[in-house]
Amino acid sequence: MPHVVASPPPLPLPPWYRRRALDDLERLVEHAEAELGRHLATVERSAAADGGPCPARAELRLAERRLAMLRHSRELLLLAGGARHEDHLAAA
């Protein structure tokens, strides 16, 4: 049986690194929100036109999932730094 050595806990991220990562995540969230809006508009146009099957619905679901994951990542990064999303927006 191999000998397992516990690794030390990770060091906290420096504040500048967290701020930069949050700024990057904010840009990604904004882009994902715009993408979601485009897919939603496509699905709505398709539904108004004929109501038939719409391949854009799958893209809409993927965009929703991507946005949710980005928001979750942002919240985790904020929690790791002891802040909330509202706090980050107020500081920006």
C-alpha cells in the first residue's frame, strides 16, 4: 500500500491576483449575458415564426449553463476572499 502524505493547505491568493481574476470573470459574465440574450432572441423569433423545432434552444441551454457556471465561479472567488458580489461591485 503506498504511503500517502497530506499536502499542506493552499496559500491564500494575493489580493491583486483575486481582483484581476474577478475583473476577468466580470468581463466573461458580461459576454455570456450578451450571448444568452442573442440566443434567447433567436429562440423567440423562431417560436413566433412557426413554433416548430428550434436548434437554437440547445444553444440557449448551453449559454444558460455557461453563465450559471461563471456566476458560481465568481461567487466562489469572492467567498474565498471574504467578500460578496455586492461588495465587489461597490468597489469597482
